[in-house]
Amino acid sequence: MQAEWPISRNLAVNVSKTMERQGPYSASREQIQAEWQEIQAAQRDRMYFRPLYERYFESIYRYIFKRTADPELAGDLCQQVFLKAMQKLDSYRFMGLPFSAWLYRIAGSEIAMHYRQNQRQRVVSMDGTDLLRLGEEVVEEHVNPFLRDELQSALVQALNELKPSDLEIIELRFFEHRPFREIAEILDITESNAKVRTYRALERLKKAMKHEE
């Protein structure tokens, strides 16, 4: 069962008791090298793009759906991601990363463009337990069970005050449980920068929480 908390014209939060986790992302060096061979084949002939499409469609769809809460919209944006990936495939440069890192960046751009053009509510999907854990990390103490609803409400309000870049990294780290290396690949930054940005986003969230008190 999901609860949607519309906060403002900027943000809506979907909270569920059990939310499907993001699937495995990491790939071995051998798998990445083999995939690069597939990409090169697809660059020469687009008919070879299909295995890449089939491999990553589900994970990219889930990534988009968690940020839209609209299955039809998520499907449309997902198709657009793969269309653009195929169109821009010749510009792809191998950096020793999974191909999905590039797809996630395109997906993030498509999601941001959709919200800019349509002025719809930004959606954040999370497990209710994850929201509580994030709240405890922000307040740096165990939360009295009788105060949990108040904490969650204040936290959602505070999330609404964050910049999109801060909200994105909190989604990746605390609601999708991605390791810093993976976050770095998706955002096209260094792993150390991913850690710094996560720390700074938490600090800004703490300040926003104090503002809500």
C-alpha cells in the first residue's frame, strides 16, 4: 500500500512499507569489456543494439518510474532514453564503466526535462522504513515511536526545500541503497565527490529540518 504526500507544486512523495529494491548494477571488468564489444558492434550496425536494450530496459524503467509514479509516463520516457542512446551511440566513448551508467545519465536528463517542460510535481519514491532511517540519521538519534509520524512529515517538508541535485543524491544513496562507486558512475563524478556531495546534502537537509521545527 502506498501513500502519496503532495507537498507543493514541486514535490510529491510516494511512501510504501515495502518497495522493490533496485536490481544489481555492478559488473566485472570482464563483463564490461565484453559489453564494449557489443557497443562497438552496435555502433557499426544498429541492429546489434537490441541486446543492450533488452538487458537494461527493466532497470531504466524502474529508475524512471520511481521518479514519476506514472507507469505510462515511465514507459514513454524509457523509450525516449533508448531512442536517444541509439541515436547518440556513435558519440559514446568507453571509460571502463557499465553501459548502464550512460543510460542512467540520459534518463536523468529526460526526467529533468519532462518536469521543466510540464511543471508537474517532482516525485520521490521510498520505503517507509528508509524514510525513518534517513530521519534518524538527520537528527542523529533513535526516534521515539510516538514521534515517528511527526518526524516523517517534517522530513518530507525538508526534502521539498532541497535543490534537485541534493535530492537526487539522497534518492540514490538512501532510498535506492546504491554504493558510492555506483552513484559516481551514474552522476559522472568521482567516488570521493559522491561522498562529499552526499555529506553536504545531508547537512542541508539537517538545516531544512531545523527550519521546520
